[in-house]
Amino acid sequence: MSLAEAGELLGLSRPFVSRLLDAGEIPSERLPESRHRRVRLSDVLAFQQQRESRRAGRRIIAEAADAAGIPY
């Protein structure tokens, strides 16, 4: 899929997806003799799952801190 399609699926901008690819957060491959890159749907979905699990973990920590009266 293209970077724009991956961004749409993730709810992120194409430039941000490009930075994620540059950082190696999502695997990608360059098309032969082109500046364009492609990513696999499975890699995008794996990144999305990882992102959601991190978000859930942060939510749990914030709720525990709030319950304990600790400013978070």
C-alpha cells in the first residue's frame, strides 16, 4: 500500500508515516528506480496494534495514578 493509504488507515498524515518509515517503526521497501515506497498491510496493522497496546498501557497508568491521588 502507499504511504497515503497507510496514513489514512492509521489516522496519521503521510509525512508522519514517512518519518515512521525512516525511523524503522514500520518496514517498507522502495520501488525499483523510484523515490516511492510501499508498505505491507500486515506491517501497518501490526504497528497499529502495537500503538493501541501502548495507548492502553498509558491509560491504565494514568487511571492508577489518578486513583492514588498522584498527579500524572
